[in-house]
Amino acid sequence: MSQSLRRIALIVAVATALSKVAGLVRQQVIAAAFGVGLAYDAYNYAYVLPGFLLILLGGINGPFHSAMVSVLARRPRAEGAHVLAAINTLVGAGLIGVTVLLFVFADPLITLVGPGLDGPRHAIAVLQLRWMAPMALFAGLIGLGFGALNAADEFWLPSVSPLLSSVAVIVGLGILWWQLGPAIALPEQALLGGAVLAGTTLLGAILQWLIQLPALAKQGLHKFQLVWDWHHPGVKEVLQVMGPATLSSGMLQINVFTDLFFASGIVGAAAGLGYANLLVQTPLGLLSNALLVPLLPVFARLTAPEDRPELIGRIRQGLMLSSASMLPLGGLMVALAGPIVALIYERGAFDATAAALVGGLLMAYGVGMPAYLGRDVLVRVFYALGDGTTPFRFSMAGIGLNVAFDWTLVGGPTPWGLQLPALNFGAPGLVLATVAVNVITCLGLLLALQRRLGGMPLRAWARDSLLLLLAALLGSLAAWGLSVGIAWPANLWGRLVECGFASGVGLLAYGLVASAAGVPEVRDLALQLRRKLPGGA
């Protein structure tokens, strides 16, 4: 990467790392307090809609963020302030309506998402959804503001702001633990615990919005007024990208609804999915933000025909860096799933049974990490080209595939009351179904981009990706062999040494094999690392 991209990537990586560490601590606090009990299992159903909106609309690299960066990166600062105010006004009005709908129809929405929930879990989830309904409004405002900040080359604040959400939950549960102690995990306290969990989640979203206001004002991007302007060219351009992009990302979230529908009949599955997903999202979010946040403005500035060779080079860079980072991490998730889950979560109400459930889910998630990030790189290229329709079409097709894969791998009744044969993978089958959809979508988007741009040497890219896959397999086998071949102490320090040593050897083996394979991106990274070591050239 160029010097400026490396600097931006470092800023984003450090800020995101702080946020992800705080998120991991938050999840450890939740695990110790609730395990896979009523309050947190219900929370996963209640959070699915407001959390979907927070990730979809307010998340870094989400459609609102991507649309604002793609448009404002090419416009003067004063014009950007007007566009942001107009989009804030239009989006805010719509999301107030969404907030009201979530509050009023919380009961039937929980029934829709989790038809298999028993009475207590359903009641707690309804209460939690009503508490978190206003997150719909704040999610949109967060995403738009942070997109404008990134377009103005402000990267630290958007990447570090999720830390506030985690801190709010940690403090809230800490106060509750101080009042109740271990009794917080008892079923009779589930309603109170669930309410505190939902209320502090809402507070965290509000804090994320408030922290961006001074930065926007400093950049001259914030107007504290309503602006009703549908006709401004910049507003139209944002809406043209944002509309299909939001629908496309929304279609992906329907896959989450589908998974929860099937998970509602498996006790503890929703909570297990939440814990395993957090372990994957910690490194995935860190690397995704460090990679995509600096590249997205670059993609947006390379859309002219004469810039086509450089754009293709940047696409290669994004895809290969995502593969080079995700393949070894995914391999380690598969090889060391049991020790990782035990190290992070197994304490308090989170027992060995819960650890076994989450460990199986983590292995399934690890298989799909490369496709997840690769798909995100390709989607951002389409957004930069002003095309949100193509990703939307693939997302629509992915919904049908996900339903079919869920039925095949997990089982469940068809809409016609028929029973189809299933492989009965249990909860991990839900994750594997999503992995399959991501792989197919990634390949489809790559072929669509080749038809649009032409000139992409896909065979060379595939060859280098296969070499990286082979290196990752060898590295993960080395880590697994060390994990099972040594009698590690079954305590905190023993698991910490096991995970650290085994993963370190696995990554070293991966790096040596990948460097010897001659993949340019890996060779460049290895050269940079050698230069930073004492005595390096």
C-alpha cells in the first residue's frame, strides 16, 4: 500500500482494535453474568432488528457510510455540509416512523423472528425490543455522520466510537452485578437483567451519535437545521447509491432472520451464535475496517476509464490482502476452537456445555471468514462505481439459497407442511449455510465485475489464492497438532499459553509457506516486517 494508505490503515486498525477489545470484554461480562440463559438468549432475538439497523445503517462500511464517502469524497466541503443536512433530514424522518413501528409491533415481530420461543423468552424479548426501538433513528444518523467524516479524512473517531457502546453495557451490568451478585443469572431475575441489557445497548448508540457532533462541526460539515432538498445533485447521487445498497445489505440480514427462525427450536442456539459471532467479528472487523476504510475513497476516485488499470490493481490488492489475512485466521479458529472458547468465555454461568456449543459454531464460522471479507471488498467496488443494483440482485438470490441450505443442513418444515430430508448438522449447520451463500455470492460478484471492467487476470488471482489456502491449511494443522499433542493445564494460564503458542507456530508456518510460494502481497508484507525488526534493512 502507498504511504498514505498505510497511515490511514494504521489509524483505523488501532482505533478498531480498541473498540473490538472493548466489545470482547463486554461479551465476556455478558457470558459470565447470563451464560446461555433466558436474558441473553431472548436478547439475541430482540436485538436482531435494532442491531441489524445499527450495523446496516450506522456501521463502518455499511451502505449509508459507503454512499456518503463515495459522493462527498468528490465534492467541496461546503457542498458536503448541505448534502449531509438534507440526507439527515430525509433519513431521520423515515427512521422515526420505523422506531414507532418497532415499538408498537414488538410482540408480533418477536413471534415472526422466533416462533419457537417459549413464554418467558418471548416476553423478555418483547420488552427488550421496545427498549431498543429508538436505535433505528440513531443508527441512520451515526452512519451518515461517520461517512461524512471519512470523506473529510477523519478516520479515528468513527472507528473508535463503538467502544462507547461496549462501555455502556459493561457499566450497566457491573452495577446490576453489584446489586444482585451471582443471582443475576437466576430465571426470576431474567426480566430485570434483560431490561438492563437492552437499556444500556440503547444508551451506547446514543453516545455514538453524540460523540460525532463536535467532530462534524469542526470539519464544517454539520448544520443544526432541517433541510428538505430532494433535488440537489449530491443528494440525488447519495440516494441513488444508498437505496439499492441498503436493500442489498438488508437482504443479507434476512439471512440472519432465517437462521434465527431455524435456531428458535434449538435451546441456547441463538445465544451460542451471538458468542461465536463476536469471536469472529473481533479480528474480522479489525481487518475489514483497516482494509476497506482506506480503500473505499480510493475506489471512488478511480472510476474514470483512464484509471481502469489502477482500479484493477487496487481490487487485486484488496482481495489478496483479505485472503492473506482471513485464511490463516479462519484456519486457527477451526484448529483451536475449543481452547479459544474456554479461554474467553468459560467462567461464571458459562459452563463446559455452553463452551462445547459455541466451539462447534466457531469452527463453522472460521471456515467462511475469507469469503465474508472478500465479498465486502467486491461490494464496495460496485458502490464506488455507483452501482448498488448488482449487489442487491445477488443478495436477493442469496436469500433463497440460504433457506434451501438451512433446510438441508438443519431441517425444518416447509411452507406446505412437508418434511424434507436434512443432514441434521444442528446449530453449526446454520453457519455453514451462510458460509455457502457467501462463497457463491463472492464468486458471482467477481464474475460480474470482470464482465463490467474486463482485464482482470482471474486465473492468476485464483492461483495465488490457492497457494495461500494451502499455506493456511499447513499452518492450522501445525496449531492443531500442538494443541492436541501436549497436555496443557486446564486453567486460565494454561489455555492462554496453549492458544498463544499454538497460534504463533501456526502463523509462523503459514508465513513461511506463503512467502516461499511467491505471492506478491505476502512477500511485500514480509519485507516490511523484516525492515521493522531490529537489524532489518
